[in-house]
Amino acid sequence: MSEPTSGQRPLLEVESLHKSFGGITALDGVTFEVKSGTLTGLIGPNGAGKSTTFNAIGGILQPDSGTIRFSGEEITGESPDRIAGKGLVRTFQISREFRNMTVIENMMIAPTNQRGESALQSVTPGLREDVSEQEERIFERAWEMLELFDIDHLALENAGALSGGQRKLLELARALMLDPELLLLDEPFAGVNPTLEKTLIDRVETLRDEGHTFLLVEHDMDMIMDHCERVIVMHQGDTLLTGTPEEVQSEERVVEAYLGGSGV
């Protein structure tokens, strides 16, 4: 388990999470912390409970017991939209863009507290003068995010025409439209070619350096060990170990867990 931060409460606190599906125990006491301004990896063999943990933190699943705190406030069992509104946002292993809408339209759907889909008129040439000041700000932020991820040239393309890697970039850019304090990234590099993978990790590290916090589930062990400050290891629904990449790699229990599992 992770040790407390001296003089600073962790941004995310997960304590004794339990979740069963029928007679199958998916989570069996998961406990860990994530410090603010860090890139933390969550790893474990297949079936260790990583996705269930993410779903519980993000409000998709209601845990049977246990506590989740974000910025010192308990969020256990709250709805995904309420949790996102507090600044905790997750992405998915399979991107969930609106395939029949353009990239920029996808971006402008993301922000909360806007006047429905009326913001979409701001992407249409000749109608910009009719948009509100709020919609103008949303458009400008959307364009900034597309530029950050080097996909602004795809702004008027249908999202369904993007490659898998480009969709991952779009999903992360959309998540950032909510200005989250903590992002849960579920296998963001799966199916991404090396060039786009480098773009994605570079952007994540830049955002981390600017104060954002990331909790990352990823099967690429080199990626985790090379870029994460802390690594949480799960095994059989529980937290096996939390430490630095060096500590995790040298721990016999981690080696045994992976040898007994089927992949990362």
C-alpha cells in the first residue's frame, strides 16, 4: 500500500473496496492512494480486478463495501456525471466518440454547463457571429486541445473515419475539455502505433508537469516502468504492493503473481 504524503492529503484514496458478481469476488479489499501531480500506474495479471476498480472509482459500478475519497470528499457510489463534475474523469479502453459527428463537434459536446448542442453552430462558417461568449470560449478551448494533440487538421473529419490511435488522442482531448484534476486512463496506448504512442505519452507528461494527475491501467510494462513515478500492483482482487518502479520490479511477490497469471 502507498504511504501517506507528508503534510498533504492524497488526491485519491481507495480503501477496502469489495465487489462480487454472483459467487465471484472481483475486488477483495483493494486499498491504495494516488498523490496529486503524479503519473501512477495500475498493473496486475488478467483478472486481477483493474477494470472493476476503475469502474468503481468512476461511478460505473457500486462497490459492495469500502470507501473512495477524492480531494478529501467521499464519492463512493456517486454517478459518473457527478464524479466528473468534481474533477475526476475516466477514459475507456475502447474509445467512445460520436462516430457520425466531426472531431470538433465531438470536442464541443464534452463540456458541462453549456446550452445543449447549440454550441455546435460555432463550427459552421458564417454562423460564428451568432454564438454566445460561452460558446466562443468552448470553441477556442476545443481548438487548443486539438492543437495540443496534433489532430487539429482532422477537426472537420467524421470521428468514425479516424484511426484507432487518432481516436485515443481525441478521447483524451475530449476528457481534458472537462478540465479534470484526475484522469483515469484505461489502456490508452492499446492499438496505437509507436509514433502516436510517443505523442500521447509526451502530452500526458506535459499535462502532469502542469499539475494534472493520472492513474493509468496499461499492459505495456516498459511504458509503466519508464514513465510512472508510482506503481500499484493488483492480484486476485486485492492490492499486492505499491512502490516505485524499481521497488516493484525487484519484488518477488510481483514476479510470482505474473508467473501465475496470463499476461499483464
